[in-house]
Amino acid sequence: MQPLYSLKVPESANDERFDGLARLTRCHFGVMAVLVTTGVENQQQVRTCDGMAFSNASRIGCFGKPWGGADALLVVPDAHCDERFRDHDLVVAAPHVRFFAGCPLRGPDGGLLGMLCLLHDQPRELDATQQHLFRELAQLAADMLAREEAHTHLQRELDALRESERRMALAMAGSGTGIWDRNVATGEIHYSTGWKAMLGYAEHEVGNRIEESYTRVHPADLDYVRATILAHFEQRTDAYEVEHRIRCRDGSYKWVCSRGKVVERDGAGKPLRMIGTTTDITAMRTLSERVQQTAELMTDLTNEIPGMVFQYRRQPDGTSRFSYVSAGVQDIYGLTPEQLAGSAEALHAIIHPDDLPRYLASFEVSANDLTPWHLEYRVQLPGQGILWRQGDARPRGLEDGGVLWHGFITDITERKQIEAELQVFATTDFLTQLSNRRHFMHQLEVELARVQRSAGHCAAILMFDLDHFKSINDRWGHSVGDQALRHFAGILCAQLRKTDAAGRMGGEEFAVVLSNANIDEAKTFAQRIQHELAESPVLHDQERIPLAISVGITAIDANDATAESALSRSDMALYRAKRGGRNRIECY
């Protein structure tokens, strides 16, 4: 037979402590072999062996199969006769084994660490004293295993800590961060190599006195730094953190962020030790300043541009809000940025009621089609009346289904006033303030289209001519003649409905189109004009100047090719009225 340690046992497992324990145990009990195994059940491995070998046994795992989980001492006086061993691998591997005793090795937490085993080639028994000693030897083996396991665990933690420190050192070396350790009581401060290198110093070029460290702080930042440290020393803050400038070896300054914390205090709460880091934030600070300058420039530009710059966001649920408005909102809407940003509904109360539906619909179309938004609309501002605004913006679809517009609103009130004045100049007779011939013909064309488009709709045209107007100019002068024309225009306008239109066709000739009126209604209208004119003569220097008119009437026919056709018929009726004696009404 061969020594038991010739089994395939890892060399690292042949620990002299366990070997000595195994020899002592074998000698005391007088057995053929003593085994110390680690692990449980089929995962058991030989830790140490003392005694004779078993043929064909390369693992000891088979030995622990029946009792590996037992909590108590197991003694089998005759392994061959015991039911549990009859078909066991141990009998097959070592048929000369007749006695087995095993005691579990348990750690401090109760976990099974392995087994202490006695094996002999003759049946035998253990008395109570021997069993007690066997348990004590097993406890000794268990303590040795537990200490070894604790040592191994500690070694793993130390290795992990060293690896963590190595990674942290590499990370800090590449992040522009240095470490410092300050002894508050003695005034000493020690810097890491990385801290010194960050400022361009060699290892020996930086002292360890706190007074020296303060000389490197920018003078404008020194009081702030001291006050921040004092606040932490007095426990008014949980930690020390400050951004300041610090002088480098070449005389230039870097922006750094210093963070630290008192890690040790005396019984009275006074700080004893403080540890912290210093990080170079020059690049970040420079970028931040550029961003701030850009933001200020954009704010200045948007606030100085006439009008209002805005960002308008519409959520997927249909709600909307102004996420940004420039200071120009005060001039455009009479609101503060906060008022408009707080609620888009505040704007709806300002927009002219007639324009609000069109305003809302325009955003709906822009959102659905993602087309540029453009709208001219009116607003009503307290104390300023009705004003015109023009909005332009471009929409952009968002990932969540919403829409974001960027645009601006401008005041176009003056432009609209000029347009209105130009429209008046282009469409109005300066003397009478009635439509001029060109604009009246446009209105007549519109009415003709309405007659042709709508069955049952009718309209009439009346041509008026002031009788004997030349004699008024000859006797009283053209100024009185102009007064007579304005007088007649005023009487005419007083009788018109909103749907009617009147115009001066030239000289003393006027025309009226009565919408939704037939010949009889037009004749009644002409009679009222004649009556009012007779009752209201022109007054000049206390002299009454009577006026009379001739009228020609015709109906607009749906078959008329142009408005001129209908106007021509009314003109022929007017000619008959003048030829028939004037101050008459003739119908065509």
C-alpha cells in the first residue's frame, strides 16, 4: 500500500498545521488513516491525509456521501457489516476498511466546512472519552479551516481594494483631479503627485503648510474660500465645496473645484483632519462662460428686436403653452412674459373676437400640415384700442407627437392704417366720400355675381343726376356747387342699408345698387331721396338753394353679361327722365 498523501491532493492543501493535526489524531486513536476534507457531499476534497492509501481512490468525495450533511458524530464499528456501507464506493475502493468515524467541521456561522475522518482495517468502537476528544480535535480543525477561510476572504478583499485603488488612481490621473489631506490641528496639508502636476509643480516644489496654500488662491477669491472652509469647520455645512481660481507654477490661473469633508473631530467637535479633492474645471468654466455670453447675446437681440420672439409648444393632448417669449410681449400684447407663459388662454381674451376663430384655425392647419404659420389679426389692448399684429413661425414635429413653433410677432398697425388710407384713396371720391366710379363698378360686379349665383335674389340700379347743376356753378360758384354735391351725397348715404352701395360716377351723376330689391322698392327709395332733397335745400349766406334730381331705374338681370349692361339701361332711363322734364323717375 502507498501513503495516503500520494492521492491527487493539491500541493497547496498540504498545510503543515493540518498534517500535524492528522498525525496526532492517528497516533492517539491508533487507526490506519486520518483524513481532513473540505467541502460538502460530492464536492469534498482531501485537505490532508495521514496513513495508508486506498487503491483507485483519487478523490475523497465518495467517502462523505452518506454522512456529509450529518450534524453529529458518526461512528461505524464495522463498515462492511453496516447497511449504509454495503454498496458504498468506499467498500469498492478500499475493501480492507472495516471501521469509520466522522465528525463534521462547522464554521462560526454553522456552515459545514468539511469532515474529520478516522479509518481502520479492523472493527472497533470509541468510548465516550474518545468521542469527546474526537469532537475537540474536529473543533480544532474547524477553527483552523475557519481562520484560513477568513484569511482567504480578507486577502480577496485586499486584492479587490488594491485593484479599486489602482483604477481610481488611473481615473483621477486622467480626470485632472488631485487629492489633499489636511491636518487642521498642526496646519499641515499634503498633496498627491497628481495635484501638484495639475498645477505644473514637481514633487518637491510644493510645501506642506496651509499658509502657503492660501498664497496660491486668487486674491479676489481668498475671502470666499476661507469663509466656506470656516462654515464647514463650524458644522454649518455638511461638506466643503467651492469653485475658485488658483495660481499655477507659470503664474497663470486655473479654475478649480475643491471639495472636502472633515473626517475626524475631537470631543468638543473641533476639526482635526480633513480630506478632499481638487479638480481642474478651467475648460468647463470657459465653456460655461461662452454659453452664458451666447445666452445673454441672444436675450439682448430678442429683446431689442421690434416685436416679440416666441417658442410655442403644442402637446399631443391638444393643450398648448408659450415655453419662451421675449420682453417684447409687453408691447405686442400688454402682458408680462410670466403671464403669457403661464397660460395661453390669456392671449385669447386679447385677440379681437372676430379674428379669434381664424387665429385658432391657422395654428390647427400649421400643426396638421407642418406648414409655416402666417397670420394678420387684430388685438384689443386696454387704453390703446384695436391694433394689428402679424405672426410668422415655422413648426417642427416632436417625437412625442407634439409640435413646436419658433417665430415672432410684429406690430403692423401703422402699415394697416396706411393700407386703409391707400384703399380709401383708391376707392373713394375725395369730394363726396362715396365710392368712385371704378370701385362702384367692382361692387356692381359683385352684386351681379350674387344675382347669377343665387336663384330668387334680385337687385336694382338707380342713376341720379342733379338737375340744373351747371346753373348753380354759374350763379354761386364752384365752391357752392361742391357743397351741393356733398349735401346730396349725405342725404343719399342716410338712406342706404349696409348691403347697398353708392358711388359718384362723374360730375353731378351718382349711382346706387340696392341689394335684394325689386323695381318697386327701388322707386320708393328714389322717391324718399327726392322728398328729403326738397325738404333740405342747400344754405348759402342765408339763402336757400333748392335742389332736384332725375332718376333712372333698372333691375339687374341674371342674363346680363357684364355690370355695364345693367348700368347702361339705368342710364337710358335717366336720359328719359331728364328729357321728360327733369325731377322725374323713369324705369327701364
